Amino acid sequence: MGTRTKLLRLPDRGRLLVATDLHGNLRDFLALVAHFETLGSDGHLLFLGDLIHGPQIPLERWPDYPNLRGRPYSDQSPAILLGVSELMSRHPGRVFALLGNHEHAHIGGPRTSRFVRDEAAALEQRLGIENSSWLSEFVAGLPLWAMAPCGLLFSHAAPAALLNEPNELERIDYRRYDRPRSDALDAYRSSDKADLDAAALLGQLLWSKSLPPLLARQVLDPLGLTLCIYGHSVIPAGYQTIGAQQLIMSSSFGMEDAYKKILCLDLAAKYPSVTALRLGHEIVPLYPLPSASSSHDRRDTAPQQPGIRPTRSTMPRIRA
Ligand SMILES: [Mn+2]
């Protein structure tokens, strides 16, 4: 896989915005970009996966789907991929995305079928051959975990992996996975770590909904980390803590606007437990949008960056 790594190491200074599970919601993506732009030149942005695959049903039929809370939208995954790619090339080393199970579906993972029978096939049909090939390359290069010196572990789903050291993640091949069983964690807990098959590990890492508090400690302690933060599940209130070391967040999908949450963190700080993540400080509502005068970074009054202009892109042009 060349220089591709499954583990992203975040810097030890600057601000970090974190959002998860956009599922093709372009309006929420642009709201997030507005937050990012208030951070100025030391801002970083991390997506915890599932950028893509949103509802493709007529807006007036939303009431027929009880899981579709919030303001109706139509999937705009192609525009989000273009936007993320544009942000990454405009802000090198400051914009990151982790692999979610919906991205994984494009490179051999289980085909997701929340809105159509095969969401990966449906999106690739919209993208066309050239852009689908770009998408596979992009997804294959996404890391699974991000670690920050401030004590945080980020992942898409619950980080259900007892690693002795984080480089063990590199054994994973995204093309090989085992679908997790409901008892996978128990089996894993009692098994010898060295024997854990990398394919089983990948399945657990992309699909586990949460960890028991004791297991979270066993995951984090060997890595010298204090807190894990992930998405994947819809939390109607926007976030939920489990014990002292886990925060599940919901930024977009399945949410009412008023409850959508993002994180705004100080990479130079220390976060010893979930109580260090305070509503209104580290846990920030996605809406209302930040005004020009309010900045997440109280030390920085750098001028705002211009908005997204699709002028230069590493991604081929998308068909309408
Ligand atoms: Mn997911």
C-alpha cells in the first residue's frame, strides 16, 4: 500500500474540528466548512467517516421513513467528495477523513443498503467510470484511526481492537474483512491478541456500536490515550458519553438541525476524561452557523479563507 497508513497521527498544536456521518448532506457539509473557516490558519478538520450515501427518495416521502428525522435533503455524495478533495488540496496536512463502513463498501467491504439495494453501485453509476476509479483510490488511502497527543483516539465506529501498539493496524488489508458477529467482542476479549485475524479486526472496527467501559480502558491504556470519540450510530441528542472514556457523536445524519453536534478541540490541551468535553465549548452545535465575529479560536483573528471554488481539483469533473 506504499505510504498509505491505517493510522493518522494528528499534530500537537492547533485547533481541530471533528464531524461525522454526513451521509451526503451537502448543506451540513457547507455549514461545517463555515465553522472550519473561522479557525484560520491553525485550524484542522477531521471527518469520522460515512461522508457518502444519503437518502435518494422524494422529499415529500420523508414522513414514510421513521428513521429520517430532520430537514429533508437529497443525497449529494458527489458534491461532498469534490468538496472534501478540494479542502484537502487547498489545506495540505489540515483536512482528514477516516474510513467509514459506507466508504469501505466501495473497495470490497459489505455493500450497504440503507436507501437503495446497493448504495456503492448506485453512487458509482452516478459518478461514471473515471470518477468511480478516483473514489476507489481515495477510499483505499483513508486511515482507520486518528490519534492525537492530547489523549484522543478517533474512529468511525467503536474502536474494538485491543492492540499492543497502534502500528498493528497496518496488518489490515481493506479488501479482506469478516462480518462481525454479535459475540465478536467477547470472543476477541478472551482470545490471544496475536492470533486475531486482521480480517476479523477490520469488521469489528467498522461496525461495532459501542464498547463496555472496561474494554474501552483496555483499548486506550496501552496506547497512552484517555478518550475515544466515534460516530456510526445516530444519537438524537447529538452526543452520548459511555463511562469516562467514550463519546459517541452525531453531526448530521438522522438528526434535527438543533441537535447536530461537532467537536472543536485544542490539540495542545489534555483531555483526561469525557468531562473535559463541555457543551458549548468543545461540543459545539453545527447550527446556527458561526457569525463572522465569533471565532472558535479565541486567540486567532486571522481573516477568513475564501469559500470552496471548484477551480483546481485532484478529482475529475463530476457529471451533473
Ligand atoms: Mn457507519
